Amino acid sequence: MKHWTRALGLFVTIGLLAASPPQERGDSLTVTRKTTKLRQDKRLFAPAVAELREGDKLVLEKQEGAWLSVLFAEVRGWLHETDVSAKKEVRLSGEGVRETYTASETSAARKGFNPQVEKSYRSQKPQLEAAFASVDRLQARAVSDDELQAFLLAGGLLKEGQ
């Protein structure tokens, strides 16, 4: 369990560092995760009101802590600030193979680590193909909100109702 706690802490820290916080109402935001959910309330497991994809454009209505109230195609909802960037020039992955990306992957994509760069690196380092395949399998794994919430509750990382 300690490994999961450390990993979760690392991902949260990376996500906070990679975030580009919006400044004011009306700012244009770009979704930087492969997929994420626009939530009814500012809670991790609040009911979803829309599915968002990397590159979707949002308009900031207000910010409360790390949660953003946004407008997306006439739908209002909340999402975490680490799922978006306020930067005008956001470099996205450009490939919809996997369902989600971590904040560190999103950060790497912004810096130019995209599918073409990965393909080139893989061809130069064929001895790492088994490792790449393992990482791809891990990243392709999907976990429902209910499964994730149950895991976090069981591990004491989340309190009931969060």
C-alpha cells in the first residue's frame, strides 16, 4: 500500500507543477488530458455532466481552490485545474491511442515528447521494446470511478463523500 501512496503523491505533485492556472473569468482553457470528466460538483467522484477530450476548449467562469467552474458547449461543470492549461500554445499528443495520460505525460507532450519522438526512440533502442510494451499495457488499463473510489476508500486515502 505504501507504494500506491507514494505513487499517488508523486502524480499529484507532478500534476500541480505541470498545471497552468487560469487567471480570470472568461479565460480560454484547453483540456490537456486524453480524457477527463466535467463534474456536477467540485468533488473527484461527483456525477459527470460531460466527457472531455484532449484539445477541447473551455471557458473559465470561476475558480475555487484547485477546482474550476467552466463552460463547455453550453454545459457548466467543475474540473480540477491540473486537467487544463491556460497557455495559448499548448502542445498536445495528437494521437488518441490511450484513454488517459498522466500529468507527467502531458508535461512531456508539451515539451515535444510526442508519438513521433517515441517511435524514433523505440527504433533506436530495440532492447527496450519489452519495457515499452509493459508500460503501454499499464497505461491502456481503464479503471471506473467506482473501482477507483473503492480502492481509495479501502486504503484510507479518501474519506466517504469526497
